[in-house]
Amino acid sequence: MRRLFLFVFCLCFFTGLAIADDTDIVFVTDWKAQAEHGGFYQALAKGLYKKHGLNVTIRQGGPQSDNPRLLAAGAIDIALTSNNFQPINLLAAGADTKVIMAVFQKDPQVFMVHPENSANSIADMKGMPIFIADSAIGTLWPWLEAKFGFTSKQIRKYTYSLAPWLVNKGTVQEGYMSSEPFTARKAGVKPKIFLLADAGYPGYAAMVTARGAFIEKSPHVVRAFVKASIEGWNDYLYGDPSAGNAMILKDNPEATPELLAFSIATMKNADIVGKGDTVGQIDPARWQQFYDEMSELGVFEKGLNAADAFTAKFLPKAASE
């Protein structure tokens, strides 16, 4: 009987030992601290990572961030990649990385126009000058050309200043739903906003991506990080976000409480993140649809097994199946 007790005791002890001690993780975001990272900051501020046995440090990105390259080189283990293009390009390059959760179920990319502009849909913008970032020209633009008949003559370089768009009322401005519209309103313009996802754009965004070696070595850590992050996002959006916001403002003094509140409301109203167990989910059929559409447009090489760029096994729904 005593031997049986010792066996059960040891089994329970070693089963919980893997994450009983804190595990150090440096998680790198894709931009300066903002509400779009709020769930991660909330999980850190509220002790949710600690509760799951993790000692997490969040390192904010910025204009010079290149998380895909750092992941591919093995310089970092886990980070945010901004859109579907980055992990699939990593796969095409032979990098051993996988997306483990997709925070934004809708890509927050928008086009916006002045309220007096005649455009009432993205299709109506054909022929209009569009201020668009360089990073979007090789990603979003081929889809826009194929779906709406846009041409390269419409492209105007977006240098992250709304000044040119503000004084040219017949133009279109690309941006993030929770950012550029706020700046426009602060400048006295209440724009008409069009979410590309609502027009059929199938991509995810803000995806947590990890090195394959890290996943293989520490699957329990990956699962704990995903679980705590999902808890953090639900708490940030549908609870009191003040703890996460305080950490965001400390990391990025350029953010303001007003902008954070606007961004949170925008993400909730447009259902960008989801709620409960829908947070972080990856639909294999949708992932394949994205790859199929973009490879047909020549953005990706054909013949890739796009499913190798992600794993859903650490997500709550997958774990319960």
C-alpha cells in the first residue's frame, strides 16, 4: 500500500513539474505597444501567464521589426507575424516555423474615404488614387486588382502621415481599422470606412508564430502560452482593460488612453478577435482558401502544402476534440 502511495505521489509530482517552475519566454510583438496587443499585456499584467507557470517578457516591435527573419534565423522563439503572407513565405523559404494561434479572425485592414466622396464600396474606388503602404503593394494589391480591377496607376505611397489624404478629398487611404480612422477623426474628418474582410478578403492577422524546434521541445509551454493569451484577450476586451493598458502606456508613451479606448471598441464592434474559445482559432479550409487565391494570383509559388505553416493542436477547440 505504501509503495502504491509513493507511486501515485511521484506520478502526480512529475506530471505537474513540466510547468510547475516558471519558464522564461520572450514574446516579440510586431509593432509598438498598442491595444492590438492588449490581450498579451493583460495576461502579463493580471498574472495569467504566471498562473500557467510561465515567466513572460513582452518585447515590443517597431518600424524596423522583422519578426519573420528573426524567427527563421533562430534569434527568437515566439513572436507575432502580422498577416497570412509572412508564415506562408517562411514556409516557402524552408523555415521551420508554425502559427499556433490567430488573434485577429478578421484582418483589420481598411480603406477609408472622406464623407463627401462618392465611393460607397471598395468596388467604387476603382480608378481613384489610393495611399497604400509598400508592404501592402506585394500582398493586398494583387487581390484588389483581381477582385475589383484596380491598376497600379492608382497607387500613391503612404508614408504613415494622413496629411496628403486629408487635403485630397477624392483619394482613398489604406490603414488599420483601429488606427487611421481615429487619427482622421482627431483631424476633424469622420471618414467612411470599408473593412477589406467584409469584401471577401480571407486572411487572418496578428498570428502568434513559433519556431518548430521550440514547439517540439516545449509543447506544454506552447499550450500554456496559448491558453493564458486567450484568457488575456477575453479579459482585455470584455473585462476591465486597465491593467493591460497601464503596461501598454508604459512601453509606448505615444499611445493615449483615448486611442486605446477607441481601438478596443473598434475590435469589439467589428468582431475582429472573437470571444471565448473562438479567440485564436484557425480554420484549415479558410487557410487553404487564402493560399489557393493568392497562389493563383502569383503571390505564392504553387505546390506548397500551406497547412504546414500552422498547427491548431494547441487551441481549445482542437484540444477538446
